[in-house]
Amino acid sequence: MMTGKTILDSQAPNAAKIEPMSKNLYPLLETINDPAALRRLPRAQLEMVAAQLRAYVLDSVSQTGGHLSSNLGTVELTVALHYVFNAPQDRIVWDVGHQTYPHKILTGRRERMGSLRQLGGLSGFPQRAESEYDDFGTAHSSTSISAALGMALASRIKGEERNCIAVIGDGALTAGMAFEALNNAGVADCNLLVILNDNDMSISPPVGALNRYLAKLLSGQFYAAAKNAGKTVLKGAPPLFELAKRIEEHAKGMVVPATLFEKFGFNYIGPIDGHDLDSLIPTLENIKHLKGPQFLHVVTKKGQGYKLAEADPVAYHGPGRFDPAVGLQQPSTPAKQTFTQVFGQWLCDMGAHDKRLVAITPAMREGSGMVEFEQNFPDRFFDVGIAEQHAVTFAAGLACEGLKPVVAIYSTFLQRAYDQLIHDVAIQNLPVVFALDRAGLVGADGATHAGAYDIPFLRCIPNMSLACPADENECRQLLSCAFEQQHPVAVRYPRGAGSGVAVQPGLQALPFGKGEVRRAGNRLAILAFGTLLYPALEAAAVLGVTVVNMRWVKPLDLALLLKVASEHEALVTVEEGAIMGGAGSAVSEALQAAGVVKPLLQLGLPDEFIEHGDHARLLALQGLDAAGIQAAIRRRFEPLLASGGPALKAVA
């Protein structure tokens, strides 16, 4: 019988391909359909549970794609939490949430893991609608402490006894929101456990057996009672009390970075080995009975138990399908260049051309395609951590001193810095370029990561401009145009590859605020914003209508818009963004302001959250593929199309 150990230790390049998931591979894990079943197991069997759980995670992700390194790193912590605490009565909030596959498996969703991140299947993140064990929906970082604190205080107000736990990573803890929550929690009268899942430091020898003992001691009732009794006695003698306090802080500080969190009002415990159930379970059992805010520092390793992921956790952070026995392989045929790669190459080229360029990322160096820029220009590259607000205002400060900042940020994460965008950049009209990756739908990551709202929330800001390249070559050229401007400009582009248009070398810029007619046709014109130009062209070839590549949402090419409107009987706008307040709304407002009345059909994303699934399939379901665009136009304008008419010449 194949066990978890066999799968995880099969690292040889020529190792046999693993078998598909089978009930014969995970006999103990299959007895666990909810946490109560886990808690009924003898303590001695938990190591085998963890081994089979880790193997199941690896097997599942290799067949569906998804987040891997982070989930392999939280196996023992997940087992310990569900063994010690009583979910769903006790609340567990997982920060970011891409490390919750072990949690999903132990909470009744094991058999559905084959549908992970697919249309109609399991989400890659916690979702309250998916399970009673998902206490809070997370996907953006640094929200767990705030949410868990709210739950803890609600329990106190309602007179309900429960434990409330926030599991947060060391990266997420860098965000200001996490520290705001810690500051609030430290003075709140409630029981809250914050677990720092620290997977970016090694466990040095002093953190081994000695620290396990110290962690148990510091989390125990005897220590807590003795400390409180000592404080009560010594308060009558202030000098002795102050001396005892300093001795305690110094003694704990020799083995743990306790002082910072204790200044926030937490009782700090750890660090302990997050892969050692003999450390985790007794420590959590002790903490479970402590009152007030507790902070447990747990050290884990990304990719734990799978050597390839341990060696390269970044590559295995979110892989597609692969053979675990072989590992990730380079595709036999080169993949099409992605928009992210186009941006990364442009950044390097423009950085070499103009020494004023500085690049900023909020902890998305790899995801935003900035690795090569950092290697070539380390003094002009700034990874500010998960701190989007700071990233934007930091860029504003750089711009004030004559530099040209480029902030590479996912569309969905720019939402977190909206006040800074308005107050610190736009009001001061500073020349900051925003490279908005993952604009539009993002497929498997779902509603939490969709860049559906950047057009509405950017175009309403004075001084702000917004470009929508139709393909990879336009992306490069519009980035160059944005960089030339002396005011804030955003360039939005989607995840992955586009139409495959060859990218021309050089730093040639497209004209600012100008679009183009790509196809001349009859009676009706489609105004396309962004990469939906290409399905619009397909639809237009069947319908015989005009297609305009608008390129800019703000400023709109008003002269082109009015000329096209004057020569056509109806207009259609197409965008991969929210219809409400989007590019179509901008066209409607411009026509109304000019006193032009034309039938206008706006196609885009509806007023609802669109869940995870294959990107092309999701677009089709929203009617934004070629067939959907054609069908929508026929439904609305069939009589007009049927009447025919002469083909129009291309508009200059």
C-alpha cells in the first residue's frame, strides 16, 4: 500500500508516476469526516494523520493546481488546532486563507478536493457559504486578528463561552491593519489567541527541546498564576516590582522576541516548532484555559515534507497540475509571453533608459514580474511588504523629489490604498505610474482577487488617467506613454497571456488619450476597452459592424467617439470590468454631455460577485466571448442589423 511517506519521498527524476487518489492510500484520514472524529482518535495516531494529510494535499494539488507550499507548511498546526479546540463552536480565522486545504480536508470536504478552484467546486480560500467551519472569508491578507477580535468581543457581549483564534503569517503581520488590530486587542477585555505562523525563519538549536519546555511553562496555569500573584505581592514595593518586571522581560527576551507583543498587552508564548505535535498540542491545551489576549509564535517551513517545494517554495506557491514524483517541468513548447512578463521587460528597459525610474511592489515581486529589475537595479527596487497604503504614499514621496515611481500592484490590492491614491497622489497631481496586473476576472482565485472595479474607482478621480491595452504590444507602448506623463496614470492588464501579438522592442509610446478604428462596418459600432477587442472583432466579422479600439477610459478619445457616433446608428461598449460606473458609463456620460442621443448597449461584468473557475469559461458565462457579444448585439439590435447598409470607411 502506498503511504504518504512514499509519495513525499519520491523525488528521483525517473520515479514512477504516483497513482491517482484512492481510498486505499489514506485509510486513517478517511475515517475523519469532521473535527469531532479527529478528536476521538488516540493522541498516538495523530502523526499518521498528519502524514496522510500532507500526502493527500500534495496528491490533490498536483491534480488540480492551487497553492501548495503554504498548505504543506500548515499540516501539523491544522491537526493540532482541530484536536485541541472544538470547531465550529470555537472560531478559527485563517489569514489570507490559501493555507487552508488541510483545514478543508479535515472539515468534511476531502471528497470534493478534486473540484478545487474549478467552476462550481471548492474555493481556494475559506468561504462562509461553503462550510460552517469557515468562520470568516479571507483571501486578502492581514484581516484575521480584526475579525477574530470582533468574534471574541461578540461572544463576551452575548455571554457565550468560546475560543477565538486568528492564524496569521509573518508576511501578513507586516501590514498596518494587523498592528491596528493588535493594538485594539491588547486592551480589549476578551479571550483571543493570535497564532503567528512564522515560515520565514529557521529553528535554531536553542528553540528545540529547551524552548519546548519553556513554551509549555510559559503557557501553563502555574506560570500565569505565579506571575499574577507575584505582581500582586510586589506592587506594595514599587522598586522590587520594577526589578521583577525587568528580570522577567530580560529572561524571556533571551529566548523569544516577546517584548513587542507584550507591550501590545499580549502574553507571548514561543517560538515553538510548528511541525512538532508534541510541542503544539500541550501548548495549545494550556493556552486554551488562559484568560485575556494570548500570542503564540509558531515556526513552520513552507513546502514541509516535499523536498522540491522546500527547496523552492516560490515556484511551488501556486503551481498548475504536475507529477509530484517528477516535480515542475518546463513546457516542451515555449508558452506565450504573459502581460506580466511584458511589464517586467518594459520595466528593465525603461529603467536602463531613465535613471529616475524607481519600482515599488507590496510583496508581489515574483507575481508582478519584477525579479529581473531587482537584480539589475537593486538600489531602485523597493519591496515594502504587505503594505499597499504605504506603497502608494511612499511612491508619492519619491515623486515629490523628482523621481518617477512605478507601483506594480494587482488591481484587487489597489483597492486597499484608495485613500492614499486620492489624497497623496491625485490631489497633489504627482507623476506616479500604476501597473495594474490581474485586471478583470482572474479565474481560479475567484471573487476576492478579481480586478473588476478599477475602472469605476479610478476614472472618477480628478487628475487620474487610465489606459486599457488590447494586447501585449499595446501594453508595452501604453506603459511608455504613461511614464511620459506628468500626472498619475494607471495601465490595467489581465492575468496571463493575451492574443499573442508580437511585442516590438524599444520604448515607443502610443499617443496619449487616442484610440483607433480597427474594423470598418455597417450601422453599428462596438467600442472595445482592453483585451475584449479581439472577441469583439470576431463578433464584428460575422455581424459586419465597426470595431473601435478605445485604449483609454480616461481621457476618452472624445473626437473619435463623436465621429463614430455621428456615422453609426447605435453603439456597443465592451469591457472586462464592472458595468456600473465603468467604461460604458464614461461613454454614456460623454455622449450626454455633447448632446448626442444614440442607442447604447453596455456589456461587461454584472452587479454580482463572480466565483472561481476557468477564465475563458467565466467570460463566456458573462456573455463576453465572441459568441456572447454577437448574441447580445443580435438580441438588442436585430432589426437594425437586418436593414443592412453600405460599409463605412475607416474613421481617421
